[in-house]
Amino acid sequence: MQALANDIDAALTENGNILELRSSRESSQQIVSTTDLLRPDNALLAEVVADRRALFVVTPTVNALYGAQLKRYIESALEQPGSELLVLDVTEAKKDLNGVDVVVTRATQMGLDRESPIVAIGGGVCLDIVGVSAALFRRGVPNIKVPTTLVGLIDAGVGTKNAVNFGGKKNLLGTFSSPEASLLDSKFLSTLPIRYIRAGAAEMFKMAIISDPHLFHILRAHSDEFQQSRFQAPRTAAAEAIKRSVVEILRELSLNLYERSKQRVLDFGHTFSPYIESESGFRVSHGEAVSIDMAISTEISYALGIVDEGVRRQILDALAGFSLPLSWSGIDAVEMYSSLRSIRQHRNGALHLVAPSALGHPVFLEDEDIDESLIKSCIENLAERKRAYS
């Protein structure tokens, strides 16, 4: 077993295909990589559920693709009878307490006890709603995450935070609650629409830019192949890219698992993106908004003389090369600048805008570093660059 990170909040260790994040609050999370999770001869899910009744929550898309297979698995592979399947209609616009109500109502009707897990199989929105539900039901029951999207696989499916939108604010209500286990099967990506592959890649680029230049170069070198194969080929490179993304996110989380420090490098791409998502009516997906945010933050860093032209070009070319957006025509610079008020509230009154100074070297920018006119000029520059890429 190899120690990958060890600090106040959590310790991250690796043992073969299993990563373990053990927190200072005496909770432990296993992150296990597997293939063909729902095949009858794959005992991993049954072993994790063990001799407990479980509520399985899936999205309509997952139900259409894998529902019959999952039902057969529940009936044939689980030790304890009485588990149930709930199909939950979720979108980012519906990521709210109504979804939580549906999940906890079914858990109540089933009579789940405090050791009974709620298993989420789906994308990031499904994982968030179920994570909040599991944290609230009976003051906390086990949560097992099975991400089926790339964003889920390398971010929402392995993290400790769960949140839902409230009052027009993205992720305003939520919990810090580690899943009991995260089961990662990249074969689920083979059925994912290409737009969602690209959106997930934005979160991979986030980690690559702030902490792993080698990952950045893997993503650039295999950009077309990763998109066309949905990260199924080249097999070794795709597996390495996914694993490095997961490990880097977990390493950063282990240093500040409960966000006692509000300076978080993982907030790269997450300062302007909430405004973009909300203002677009969530027509711009989370990953697409993160890409635009990273482009704006990089452009700000360049305008301030922090990052050089070579790195700036590498970052913007890499995002565009993965068919990720650098701008969105609906951005109003004045409104987006005003939206930073909510970001400051979330970060204890400080902006803490994460921007690159070089690959693998982020910096934090504060209010005295940026203003409305700077943001406006950067947006205009990116819009012009977007036309050049077209």
C-alpha cells in the first residue's frame, strides 16, 4: 500500500486498483476501478452492498441502457432480498430538494434502516441528489456512487461534497459526506453522447492545468482518439488519463477535505461558471461552463502578465482542440462581475480566483487584481479567438 497524501483532513493510499481516502472524522471511502460492473460474474457491487437491502437510484437514460441488466443483477447477485430500483428524472435544472424528497420518500416506504445503502448509478446530478438524500435520511445512511459519465467518474463520483440548487443559486444546499464506496467503470462511457465526453474532459483539463502537466500532455496527444473512442482507446493512455485525474482530485481533497481553507485550487474553472450555467438556463452544461471559466481565468492571468503567451496558447489550444468552448455569447460582463458577490460569500468574503502562472502552478487572484473592465476585455478577446478557431 502506497501513501499518496497525508495531511490534517485525510490520508489517501493506493493498493492496486483500490484507492482509499480516510478522513479525520473517522470515515473511510474506497474508490475501486473495475470493468463490466453489472456482469453477473462481477461480484464487486454485491460485495460492497453485502448482506443489506439497498435502494438503487438511476436516471431514465441509465435505466434505458442498463436497467434490465441491473434488475437481473439485483435479483441474482445480492445476498439480501428486498432491494428496490428507483428511476429518478434528473437534470441540472431539476437538481433541487424535490429530487431529494422523491429519494427519501422511497427510502421511507421501503423501511430502510441506518445501515442500508442508497446506491446512485448515473451522472453528476444524480450522484449529487442521492448524496444529499443519503446524508439527510436518518441523519446519514451509507451512500455508494457508481458514476456513468466522465464528470462523475473523475469528479462528482469520488468527491465528498454533495449539493442541490436552491433559490436560483447553484449548489447552495449541501453536505460534506463521504460515500462508503465509489465504483469506477469506464466502460459506461462507451454509450455517452460525445458532448458529455467533452464536458467531462473539461474537469480533467482542470486537474491537468493546475497540478499535472503530464496529464495535460496525454490529453493533448490523444485528443481525437479519446473523443472518438469515448476514452476506450488507446486503452493504456485512456486508463492513465482517468486514473491521474482521479488521483490528483483525491490528493487535493485530502489536503482540505472539509474546506477549512477557502483557498482551493480545485476552484479553478468554478468562479465564473455558476453564472454562465444559470444565465444560460443550464443550456450550457457544467463542463462547458468550466471550460469557459478556465479560458477567462487564463486570459486574465495573461493580461496581468502572470502567465506567458506560450502557456496561454497551449491551454486555449488544448481546450479548443477538445471542441470545448472558450466563450459564450450570452455573457454580460457587468452581470458576471456582479455575480462574484455570491462567490465571495461562499469563500468567506474573498475572491480567491484560481489562475495558471504555468502548467502545474496555480495562483490566487483577489479583488484588487481584477475589475469589470478587465473581465470585459478578456471576454472580447476570447470571443475573437473563438472565431479564429471556427
